[in-house]
Amino acid sequence: MFDRIATGWELSKQSFRVLRSDKELVLFPLFSGVACLLVLASFAVPLWSTPWFREGLETKELNHDPIAYVILFAFYVINYFVIVFFNAALVSCALKRMAGENPTVTYGLQQAAGRLPQIAAWAVVSGTVGLILKMIESKSDKIGQLVTSLIGAGWAIATYFVVPILVVEHAGPLEALKRSTSLMRRTWGETLAGKMGVGLIVFAAMLPGAAAIMLGMSAGGASGQPILAGVGVAVGVVWILGVSLISAAVQSILLTALYLYAAEGTTPPQFDPSLLQGAFGSKR
């Protein structure tokens, strides 16, 4: 286990180095986050004064209203479409960089646009699964909610490789799910280790931001200067958001490298072959 964590740590550091070579890749998580906020606003603002919105805030349930479920399904599909689109753009750029070429943001967006049918189909599937889980959760007690959480976690694991499969293999949603499940079944230990490696680095990187927030609030409260507290909180929040964007880009880069080796046996030149061979060689 410790060997896998060490491998994941090293793979994460190499993914960070790829991002340093193409710093513009961090724009894709930024675009995705802004677009998701716009999607949320486009649904929340018109629904603000409706009974579905008010009852949802009060009960945290949909009250089994078919119209509410239709609205939620539309929100899920559009939101998933946005997320997958920009992830596909980032993965496309990462693939180009790993092939020794210099990608641009425009290139990534064009590649993602070329996969619109696959992305849209996958968004519908993801939206359907999300809606089903929400319906189960809204009808179940705490045990049912726990089961729903476990099903959701299993779905996230099974679909881990879907985005690069959509980009590289032009697969439909069912084929992409089957292929992703197959790859994850063979490489789940190393994939988990890689995610843990990124998680450890991200956790350490977020500590200064959290410290800035706590120190700002503490110093501002002790001195009675709300401006000081506001500055500390603002600096901390900006720091944490920046780390979040970087970590999202790094995770997509790592995903791309893991996919290339797991699916094609190709070692990207930016990564240590011994790490990937040690991680996957015994299973290939």
C-alpha cells in the first residue's frame, strides 16, 4: 500500500511538471467552473419564486413532483455536458503535449467540439443516473441515503476513464462505460494511489489558504478591524480557488497518462516509465 502511495505521489509530481510546461491548461477548469455557475444561475434565478424552489429549500426534497424532476434532469444534463466538454478539451491538450507537440486552448476547444455527439450522449446518461440517485435519496431514510452514496461512489469509479475514451476512441456512452469499467478493474489500485497522491499534494497546498482565513478572522476579531479580517479571508479564498483549479488540471493530466498506458501500453515521455511499468506491468 505504501509503495502504491509513493508511486501515486511521484506520478502526481510529474503531472504537475506537465502543467508547468502548459500553464494555459488551468484555464479549462476555470472555464468549466464559470460555465457551471452560469448554468446554476440560469436555473435558480427563474425558479427563485416558484413553489419547487421554496419547498426544496425547506424540505430538501422534490416532493415527487414530475415537473420538478424534469427541471432537475435538464439541469443535470446541461451541467454534465459543460463539465465533460471542458474536461475533454483539457485531455485533448494533454494528449498533444504527451505526443511532443505544443497544444493551445483553441486546439482543445476544437477537439472537444468535434466530440459533441459523444459528449451530449454521455451527459444524458450521467443526468439519468444522477436523477435516479436523487429520486432514491429523496424517498429513502438514512440507510437508503448511505446506499445511494455508495452507488454514486461506485459509478464515479466505474466512469473514471470515460472522458479520454470519448476523446480518443470516439465511443458511444454504453461502449465508453464498458471500456472504462474494464480499464478500472485492471488498474483500480494504481489509479486510486495516483488520486491519493494528488490529494496529498492538494491538501498540503491548501493549508496556507486555510491559515490565511483563520489568521485574518482571528486578527480582525481581536483588533476590531473587519477590513483586516476581510483581507485575510479574501487572500485565503483566492489561494484555495487557485489550488483547486490547478489540482483539477493536474488530475486530468494524470488521468490522461494513466489512460495511455492502461489502454495502449504507451508511456508518455514526461513520465518515468518505471513508475507506470511498475504500476501496471503485472496486470497487462
